Amino acid sequence: MKISDLLNLESISLGLELNSKSEAIETLISLHEKAGNLSDKDKFREDILAREAQGSTAIGDGVAIPHAKSEAVKKPGLAAVTVPSGVDYQALDGKASNILFMIAAPNDGDFHLEVLSRLMVLLMDQDFRNQLLLASDKQQFIDAIDRAEKAKYPDEQAAKTPSSTGYRVLAVTACPTGIAHTYMAAEALEKAGKELGVTIKVETNGSGGAKNVLTAEEIANAEAIIIAADKTVETDRFDGKKLISVKVSDGIKMPQELINRALSDETPVYHYSGTKHVVSSQTDESFGRKVYKHLMNGVSNMLPFVVGGGIFIALAFLIDTILGAPQDSGFGTNTPVAAFFKTIGNVAFNFMIPILAGYIGKSIADRPGLLVGFVGGYLATTGATFSNVGGDIPSGFLGALFAGFVGGYLMLGLRKVCDKLPNALEGIKPVLIYPIAGLAMISVIMCAVNPIMGLINTGLTNMLNSMGDTSKVLLGIVLGAMMSIDMGGPFNKAAYVFGTAAITSGNYDIMAAVMVGGMVPPIAIALATTFFKTKFTQEERKSGPVNYIMGLSFITEGAIPYAASDPLRVIPACMIGSGIAGGLSMLFKCTLMAPHGGIFVFAVVGNWPMYLVSLAVGSVVGMILLGLFKKKVKD
């Protein structure tokens, strides 16, 4: 994704005289329409203005980058104008804006965040801004951007240019959420390939699906494969190739070592065993590591249902609040519009637990485990028992975890038993033997286990509801700190999953503490790079402002590069700041009914003014500790 590729001559206008912010917005929208980026100009204008209502998108130093995710975007793109005399875009520094880019992003994925962060990095260079302002024609404007990108990201071209026989190394990166770790590992591997003189291509399994997909020809010509992933990856295509499998964090921390290890003569050849689970070519993975991968595979597939359903339910509460509906037992359904959103949200939530169990089972036993996991997860939600198969004591989240793992390993065992059957029965195994035997086993097990799991689940819920203020503050501190320990890793995900599970039980204060704890690290680092410049390298200072956006959007992973470069100082500072924010959120009895969204869902935060206070205090404490802990650096 290059900025110069998102612009064309029709989406640029230079040397304009604009009298107001609204005129600037209208001009940029018209350029998008002229370039063919929009399907509905009015709807896109509505989404742009809605984003501006949350706060000006002028970032200072004469730059403004209005943006919006919208269903009216036919194809993603950029529009740009220069205003030599400037236009008042309500920038925080009070300066007029003379360079304006508008991002038109589709309503799925994080395209706008990728473009926004890249633009901000480029536009921090005063010389580059001057080149844009002095461009005499549109082509010169695009050429200036192209030169700046090549200078800033030289590895993008060199590392991706294959030799005459193809790429020496191919890689796949993937993390449970597919937002930050996936792309950071890919960038680190590509940069390391450039430094080592090794041609490399990286496929990213992100939230928007697989990108830069490896072709059969490229795989055939490659010398080795690197899989840096915390969830299962399709590996049958790599049969017969040298392959190493590591955590996605290793792809970020030691990319050169991974490339050298992959090309080593000691790396064994991988042979596909019939499942998607990747086994490390260096040493067998520990049981705990395997369990974590299976769990993260379930969580990554569950998250869209959690986020989408949770936000729809939150919108239902917001609509009833705006329309003045009584906050009684029917709150969220007291008006027809609210009832619609809550019904759709509940539908998504009802799929959440079966999806979790189904994809855990599939991660363990491939397709045979999918059916068993789904049914086991559904039985966990209905609470089927021997006395009442229709539903009695739901075991909920814990029951789904149990169903996914037990069902998956049951199917693994069944497959091994069936391997001893005559080859003539091979065709009926997946369509008859596995489904019937699997369903029979998981139904009996869940009917027996549901009452036990249900009691445990009910006990946990009652314990949370009965906790006093002091205990809840302590819980908030622990959850907030967990969000900063590994910033997207197992501790972070454990706290997040606990928060989302609490939403389904009606404990909205837990999710509030979890999200505010995850927002603190990037914001604290952004503040520290602003006010303690001598403690960071020039490259870290340039990337610092991007973390304001990452933090406000609840993307904790934005702090990872800083934590990786100085973990003994950065991680404790962030943990303390996040813990304080989580504890304050609990102390102020803040609640959150949406499982994601950052500042964009503050409208449905209970006691949102004090929630902002919690976020601000935690971020400032983290910033101060970073300033105290970190040593001065020399560029």
C-alpha cells in the first residue's frame, strides 16, 4: 500500500483559495467523486462530518487529514489539495492548514489506519511538506510523494524483488486479531531480508483476510518457509520444503535469525500430516504452546461476532438513552429502533460461543473437529442435560472452552482409531463415521458436564457481583496491568477474553477496565515521545504521534516496537499506568457494553467523564515513568 498509488491526477487540486473548513471538506469530497472512489457522495459526506464532530482531524504544522470508514466508498483512495494561504481547520496548534489529504476507506478492515499512519510519518518532514506546497503540477506532486516513500521505505522494493528463479525465502505472519503483530512481523522480516541480501515475500493473514498471497510457483522455487504465527495456518502447500514455525513475536524481535535459521542446512524438511497445525521444525512445541495456539484460533474467529454483536447491543442502549426510554428491565428494547439493534446484536452474540468452540476443535482436529466443536458449543449455550436436552443449566464460556478442546482431542483419537479400518472405508469416514461418532460422544459428554460447568460459571458471576469496591478496584488494577504485560500476547488476550465473557454475564465494569488498560500504553508512549524527546531515537520520535491514534482506537500493539527496544523500562512503566487506569475505572464505577472501539464507543460508556479521567491519569503516569525510567539516547 503506497500513498502515491492511492492518488491520481483527478483526485488532486493545487494552489486553491479556500475560505472555510466546510468548503475544504466539500472540495475534497468532490475530488473523490471525480476520481470514481464513491458510490454515494451524500452518504460519504455524512460519514466525514460525523468523524469531524468527534474532533478536528487537523494534526498541526499546516496538515489536516480528514478521513472516514464508509459504505459509500466504492474503492479506497486519497484526495489532496494545497492551500498556500491556508484554511482554518481548527488545528490544536492554532495554525492554518495548507496541505490536506482526505482518506476514503471501505467500511471493513483498518485501511484508514494504515494510510493515516503512513501519511503522518511522511508529513512530519518539513522539507517534504515544502516540496508538496511548491509542486507546480499534479504529476510533480505525486512524484514528490513517490520519492519520499522510496527514501523512507527502501526495503519495500528491494526486499520484494525476486531473483530470476523467484524468492529465496517465503513467510506467513498471523496473529489472533490480525491487526498489528501480523504486519509488524511482516515488515521486520522484509527489512531483515533487505539487510541480509535475501529476497523474501511475506503473506499476511490479517483481519481483512490473506494479502500478498504466496503462489504455487513461488513456493516451488523457494528454498525455505518461515511461519510466524499465533494461530493455525494452512501448511499442506509447503509439503517438501524446509520450514520453521515460531511465535509471531519472534518475527518482530529476531527476523534476521529466523531467515538464517530457515536457510540453514540443519533445518529439516516439512511433510504435511493431514492437519493444519504447524509443528516447529526446531523442537516440538510444548503442550502449553499448542493449547495457546488452539485457543487463539478460536478467539480470532470469535472476535468479529463479539465486536459486531457487542457494538450493536451498545447502540441499542444508546438509542434508548437518547430517546428517553425508561431504564427498566426492557432497557435496550423499549423503542423499535433500539429493539432492532439489540435483536441483531444478540443474534451475533448467540453465535459467539459455538464459533469459539468450533474453531478450537477445528484447530486441533481439522474439519472433523469443526462439527463436534460447534455442537458442543451450542449445547453449552443451551445448557442441555440428561434430564432436559432442550436446555437446563447453560455452562456458557467455560463450557464452550471445554467442548472445543475435548471435542477436538476426541476427534483426533477417533481418527487414529479409524486409520486401522480398511482402505475401502476411507470415503465414508468424513461423511458418516466422524460426524455420527463425534456427535454421539460430544452430546453425552456435554449433557454430563453442563451442570458442573454451569455451577462454576454461576459461582464466578455471583462472586463478581458480590465483590466490594475495594476488591473490584484490585481486579481493575490486575486486568489493566495484564493488558500491558505483553501488549497483544497471551496475558493481554486472557484479560480481553475475560472482559468479553463478563459482558455476556452483565458485568460491564470489567470490560471498561480492560479497554482503558489497553488504551494507556500507546498514549503514554506518544506523550513521552512528545515531552521527553531526549529519551527516544529520532525514528521513535517520528513514529510517536501515530500512537495517539493507536491508543485512542484501543490498539495496544502500537506500543510493541518501543517495548521491544527497551522492555525492562517500557513494560513496567506501561503496566503501572494501565493498572492505575483500570483501578480508577472500577473505583468510579465506569461501565462499557461494547467490547472494542476505543474513544469511538465512549458514548455508551457509563460515567464517561470519569472514564476519560481514568484514561488521562493512567496515560500521564505512564508518560512520567517512561521519562524517569528511560535513559537519554544519542541518535
